[in-house]
Amino acid sequence: MLYMLLNIASATIERFHTSAFVYTIPLIFIIFLKYSLNIETANDGDPTSVLLGDKILLSLCALYIICAFCIIYLNKAVA
């Protein structure tokens, strides 16, 4: 919920000169759901081993980083 509020805040939109971060909300939601599922099924519960042990979760995190990079840096190149 906090991430959603941060994305629709006028300060965030003014800082990055775009409201495109709103489109990353479903991706973050999926990442948290997948992480939560892994925590429930894993015995260890170590966040590092959970993240590095699941290729899907690692791919989703990499996709988010790529999306955030494109929104921040490529938006300025277009504008």
C-alpha cells in the first residue's frame, strides 16, 4: 500500500517528470506474493536464500529493476 501511495504522490511525479511508476505496481504485487509463497513453503526463511534460490522471483526482481531504470533514465531522453 505504501508503494502505491508513493507512486501516485505528486512529489514523485514531479521528481521523475512522469507518472509511469504506477505501471510497476502490479509487478511489485506479484513479487511480494511470490516471495510470501516461498517463505511459507521454505523451512529456512533466510531472505537471501529465498531470493537466490528461486529463478522466477529473481527474474521478476530483475524485470522490476529494468523497468525502473527505463522509467527514470529513458524518460528523460525522450522528453
